[in-house]
Amino acid sequence: MSTTFALEDRIKRLEDKDGIRDLIVMYCIIMDEKDFEGIERLFTKNASLTSADGVFNAHGLDAIKSTYQERWSVLGASNHVTHGNVVRFANDDPDQATGVVTAHAEVIRAEAAFITALRYKDKYQRTSLGWQISERELSFMYYVSFDEFNDALVSDEKIRVYGDRRSADWPEQLYKGDSPRWIKDYIS
């Protein structure tokens, strides 16, 4: 059953969606600029930052800041680019939303150039600062050096940034054998 909203409520939802999309772009800029203080604007105080491969597992703003500071210590320049995102608002709370973001990044790590295809599964919360990320899970289709890109893309081991070769996190159907049930929450 679909819910009908008054025009004013529909406009507010569009403004909120635009605010969340701004947040997502600012995440990329803050990551690329390595703006340590900017992390506080992105994430709620009790946020979590995880990754499907288990490399990220930070809970609380201080742990998230520490995780990024550690990550930035081994990274050079980066360029995060979002391709699109889908935002869905909670039916029972206008201050809560979920989202999926598709992105790529070019990253310098250990003086080598890498490229990655990313997805972020997010939860957003409206706070006194505006929209912030309350949960973020990263996943990768590939994360490889430019030299390995061709070989990795046709391989089952597309994650090669950590000194070994690992399977990708998605497509889930290909790597985990199940259709991703979470997608149905984002189809209108």
C-alpha cells in the first residue's frame, strides 16, 4: 500500500534527499582531502563503519576517525567518484533513511596506483547538524593496481590490494550463490 503525502511533505522529502546526496558527495571530498575534522560532520557520534570483507569494523565516532587516520597513513592521493545513489526514507520516522551508493575510486597506496569499484550500504539520521551517516558498510567488486586490472577483472580473485588475492564482495549471485534480497527494499 502506497502512502500519499501532502505537497509540503513531498517537497520536504525532496529537500531531505538532496541533503543526503550532498552528504554523500562531501564524503568523497573529505576522503580525498583527508580532512580529519570533516569526519565528525559525516558520521553520527555512535555510527558504525564496516566492510563486507571484515577489514573495516569501527563503532563510534572515535573508532571511525582512528580507522580513517590509520588508512590515510598508507594512502597518497585519491579520487572518489559517486555514480549514483538510491535513498529510501523510513515509513515511521522522517529522520531516518537508508541508501545504496555506487562509486569508483582511484587511490595511491604504497606508491602504486589502484582502482576500485565500491558500493556503500548506508543508514542516515537527521541530527542537529543535518543528515549524517549512522551506519556504512563498504563492499568491493574489485580493488586492484592498474597493472593488474585486466587480469583481475576476468578472475575470481578481484581484490588484490592487501598483498593477497581475495574474492569480490559482489555481485552476490556470482560469489555467494544467492540473489541479494536487500535489493527489493530499493526498487520503487
